[in-house]
Amino acid sequence: MFIVDDDPSVLRSLSRMFQLEGYTVESFDHPRQMLEREPGRRPGCVVMDLRMPELNGLELQEELRRAGWKQPIIFISGHGDVPAAVKAMKAGAVDFLSKPVGTAELLEAVERAQAQDRAAIASEQEREALRVRFSKLTPREWDVCQRVARGLLNKQIAAELGTAEQTVRLQRGRAMEKLAVDSVPELVRLLERLGSSP
């Protein structure tokens, strides 16, 4: 997990608390330090202060997303700043806690954020595995698969693609074999899980 706070004492106490809870912690006392780091993809989250000099929390949130960081963000702020909280949540922050924040409340927010990130990583990995499977298809096999998933018969697919029904039957068989599916419902589920064309 990552912590960003320009107050050294807060940074130290948060780092110590999370380490005692078993978290691997990287802390930064300036937002730019975090931006200099490569965005890793191990499960985690970012706990950051809202009010920091030069680059505030909202600006850092935007810069991190632009740099490819995907970890969920938890903001901590000593200022009752409702508009900032709304903006942070709309930009994808998972929580916005007011100082002084209780240990239990913060740990609960971190566990929620970490769980969300683990689920996001698992989903990314599944989609990537599906993209690899679908990349084995030829463009025409992909066209046939999409039409099979829409419920079209081989004859209808042949008419749409301007080819022979027997050719469609062969392409359909090869595609199902490459994707290791035995039925149209299985193919439909794979396409839904993929979420988009490969």
C-alpha cells in the first residue's frame, strides 16, 4: 500500500500502524515522489492527504490515473470539504475520511479498497486470458462467432457474410475448437465475459 502526506509525523504514524497490521508500505512526503515511481500492479491502495502543497490530493489523483495507476484511493482530510469529497468520489476514490480518523475506521476502509483492487486484478487477468483465447481466431471466425452468439443460423450467417453455408459450418467448428467451447451458450458467456471485441 502507498501513503502520501506532507506531514512527516502523520506519515510516520500511519506507516507504523499499517506495518504493524501486516501491510507492506511505501510512503511519500511529497506527491511528486509518488509520480516518479512506476505504477506497480500488485494489489493495494493509496491513502493520501487532500491538502498538500504544490499538488493537492485531487490533482495527484488525476495525475496517478493518467500515469497508469489503478489502485483505489482513500482520502484523509482535516477540512470539512464536501465539494472536494464529491469530486474525489466521482473521480473514483473509494473513501473520504475526516481527520481525526479512527484506526478501526481507516483499517476498514483500507480492507475494502484492497478487496476491490484484488477483484479488479482478477477481472483484468480473466479478460486478458480471454483475449489470448480469442486472438487465435481468424477475422472471419470472429465474424462467425459474433453472429452465432446473436442466435443466427449457419444459413443466415452465410447470407450476411456472402459465403457458403458449408464454409460457415467449418469456420464455426474451428472457432469453437480453438475457444474450447462445446455449445452456443458457452460461447455467449465467453463473449460477455470478454466485454468487448479482442
